Amino acid sequence: MQFQKKNSLLCPGCRRLISRSEEKCPHCGLRKPGSWLKNNRLTALYSQPDQLIRTIIHVNIGMFILSLLLNPGRANFNLSPFAFLSPSNQSLLLLGSTGTVPILELGRWWSLVSANYLHGGLLHILFNMLAFNQLGPLVAHEFGTYRMFAIYTISGVLGFFISFLAGVPFTIGASASLCGLIGAVLYYGKSRGGVYGQAIYKQVGSWAIMIFVFGLLVPGINNWAHGGGMAAGAALAYLLSYRERETPGHRLLGLACGLVTVLVLAGAGFSTIFYVLLAR
């Protein structure tokens, strides 16, 4: 028995059901919506906000587990809440912590990307992923998944670049990216206005204030990355806008951020595992 190829699909641009043979989506105007470039596993991931957010969380958890397994003898297992299950500094450096030392002494500019997926302890990753699980869906809903991931990635890179310019020697964590999402939501709430916009602005604004106060009270917090990420997120939200459907340019930017992230994390992970195996 032969099976015929499905002749319909969900448009990658607007997620409405259309014919696979359409040269242009009749709903959103996307050209060649049935082409492979617009219908593959990566673009399918962007078309499902919940799945994309879960994937980002799983990647963070995977990198955290890997950082513990690479040097288990040096991991911190004491009962201090801030230090419990802390990977060794060597593991974090090998996997891509960023700062003046990795960049200037080792030439690891790619660490501006990888550091966003590394965490210094169980509490660190727990708080960051809970915050992302709250912010990610909101930004994806208002800006679209491609723009959300672009804001998340670029804000993290720019936040860590600002901290590099400020002279921070070593730093890690998803906080710069999360502050980028906060900055984007602050811009959205203020720009949109109305009851809904003001409610979002006030709620997320209170989070921004708490992050600022927390950074002043707790030693070791990278306030440069937080502030830089938040400013970058607001600027990107303005530049990318939220008032229109995601354009081919938005999709290309989001896909480029995804490709760079995959290449950097895969390269860091495999090279580190190879180095550890050789060292043994």
C-alpha cells in the first residue's frame, strides 16, 4: 500500500493550514511556505513556543550536569544553599565561562555565548530557569519565538560584553539573557500602555528593582551583566518591534542565533570531554 505525501501544512509564518503547493501564504504572505528551508526540525521548534522554552531549559540543565560530571571530585557538596552542587572552576572554564581572563588570555570570544548556559550551583540554575519559565512564554507571545530567542541570545552576549569592558575576570549564568527579556517586557509594557501594558510594566519593573537590590546586597553578583543585558533587551525590543508579524529578517536572525548557540555549545562540550579524557 502506498502512502501519498500530505498536501497540506501549517504555514511556518502564521501557523494556519494551507496547501503545500502554495507559492505564497494567503494569510501572512510568506513566500514558498512549503520549502524545506522553512519546514525542518529547527524551524518546527521555533513554531512551538512551549517546546522551544523547554529545550532551552533542558540545554541549561544538560550543561550543568556535564559541568558536574567532568570533575566530580572538585564539585562542592556542602550544605550551604549558595554553594551546594557547585561545579569546579576548571570545569566551568573549560566549558566556556567568560570574562577578561578567558577572552584576553585565552582568546575565547565565543564564551560570550556559552557562559549564558553555565551555572555555579543548584540554587543558581533553579532560580534562573524558574524565571525563564515565567518570562519566556510572555516574550514569545508578544514578540514571537524568533524574536524572543534573538533577544535572549543577543542580550546575554551584550550583557557579558559590558561586564568584560568593566573588567569582570570570570562570570557565568543565564541572568544577563533573562535581564534582556525583562528589558524587552519593560519596553513592551511602557510602549503598549493601557491597563494590560501598565500591569505588565509594574510587575516586571518590580522584578528589575529586586534584581538591582539583590545585586547590591549579595557579593559576587555581576551587576554589569544584569544592567547591560536589560538595556540590550529594551533596545532590541525597540529595534525588532512587536507590532508586526515576524518577518523573514526576524526569522533569519532567530535561526542564526540558534545555529551559533548550537555550534558554540557543541564545540565547547566535545572539546572539553576530549581534553578531560586525554588528561586521564
